[in-house]
Amino acid sequence: KAGVTQTPRYLIKTRGQQVTLSCSPISGHRSVSWYQQTPGQGLQFLFEYFSETQRNKGNFPGRFSGRQFSNSRSEMNVSTLELGDSALYLCATKGGGGQETQYFGPGTRLLVL
Amino acid sequence: QKEVEQNSGPLSVPEGAIASLNCTYSDRGSQSFFWYRQYSGKSPELIMFIYSNGDKEDGRFTAQLNKASQYVSLLIRDSQPSDSATYLCAVMAANFGNEKLTFGTGTRLTIIP
């Protein structure tokens, strides 16, 4: 079974631009969560999508948004990029509801200049 | 108080010894507990999960959970240099439909040959 895939793997943007990251879950997984990881803050939860609906949301500004498609693939978008948005963005997927294990993708490393 | 707390380390352990990693959490209703290993520049990889009080063993790894003390630990026996990594403790809330993972900031473990 193929693992979680994320594209692109690396990205360089400048302040004020916007960016869209993609996550394709493991086949059969319907829940996709997004996390931001920085050296100072660690892994922080952004949001979770399940069956095309946002089910949970972390404490990030509205510049961070996401969506999920009918095939469970998910995208997250960051508008008006700031230097502090430089981070590793990870998605993690699981089958559905319940106390299940999440499996992480390789991440997208975003650098904002 | 942080929701999930870990000693950031670095924790240095001689090869062949037992490495002990600790984690405390604040949400008394938490039900599921996970240990992830993250090598530098890579995404987190699941090591173990535990739901019930007591010990759970998997090869050289043992997870221990004490819900009364809100404490979870990971023991690594016969430590190998390949165990050198950052270990992330993650806790999942109990509320149905709110199964987001909250991570500690991680403990950096170094196994000394």
C-alpha cells in the first residue's frame, strides 16, 4: 500500500505571496490532518478534514486554509506569506473517526524570503 | 502549562543501555497516547501507541501509561546508535470527532557508541 505523499517537497516563496500544498492520503484513509513544525514551536495542529469537511481547527490565523476533495486528497493554502511561515508542513492521515493511528507524509519544507 | 510536556534533552545514553523518555499531559480525559520517532530532516514515524494503563512491549520498545498520574513513558532497551533521534509524545483527546493529536516538543536522544 502506498504511503502518504506530499507535493511539492520543497518550496521557496517571498513575503506576500501565497502557496498551496497538496497531500494524498493512504488509500482508504478519509481523515487528513495538517501540522506546522518549526524549531521553536514544535509540531502544531493546523486543521483536520474528514469526508470533505473541516472537523477540527487549531489556533492559526485565517491566512491558513484548507480543503479536501471527494477522493480524500487535501490541499492547504497560505495567503500573504510572512517570514514566520517558514516551516515544515506535514500532513497525517488515518482511516476515519476514532482513536486511530495517524501516518505522516514526508512533508513540504517552505522557506519564505 | 503546556498540554503535553517532554524534557527537550538532549539525553545521552551509552550504546546497549536503557533509554527512558518521559511525557506528562494535562487533559485527564485523554484516551490514546503515541510515541513517534523523528530523524533530522524527516517526518515523524510511529513507534508505539498505548491506550490502557500498564505496559506495552514491542521488541526493544516498551510504552508505559499511568493515567492517574497523567504520565506516559517510552523505554528503549539495548540502545543502538540508530535510535539517535527526536522522540515525540502525542496525546489524542477523548471527544468523538475531536481526535486531533497534541504533540510535545520532543526529546532529543543521542546514543553514544
